[in-house]
Amino acid sequence: MCRNIKLLHHFEPPSTREEIRDSALQYVRKLSGMREPSRANRRAFEKAVDDITATITRLFDSLETNGPPRTREAEKLKAQQRGLKREEQMRTRILRKMVPPPTA
């Protein structure tokens, strides 16, 4: 459910308003427990997404950074490496459960 909530600050080129809004939408969905609001709740739901988008945009504009900007390619590579590490850890755990410990 939170696949679009990701690191967005300090990129070159900068994150777009759409990327920030997509993350805000996922955040509101997660916290409200609603994938799609009813007609009665649509206005409140959309207002929350818009408010969070505006707040995060102001936050990004006011943050000071000292390091070089991130690149999407480097972040994608880091995510792939984390995924491979998680897979290896899961494989190791499963194998430990499948192979009984040696008996003396």
C-alpha cells in the first residue's frame, strides 16, 4: 500500500509536485484505511492529500542541504541491493528451518 512513499528530497532534477502528491495520497490511504473514499468523505480525503502535499513542498523548500544532490539511478541501485540482501537473508532463514541441526 505504501509503494509510492519514498525518499523525495534533494534530487537532481528535483522531485515533481506529482511525485510528492502520489506519496501524500499513499500516506492518507494508509492512515485512513481507505483506498478510495466514499462520496461523503471525498472532500475531506482530497483536502488532506492537498494539505500534506503543500506542507511537504514547503518543508523541502526550507530544508538546508550540504551534500551533493541524489540521483534517481543511484537510489534505484541502492534499493535493488537492499532487496537482494533481504532475499539472501530470507533464503538463509528458510534453509536453517529446513535443514535440521547436526546431531552429535
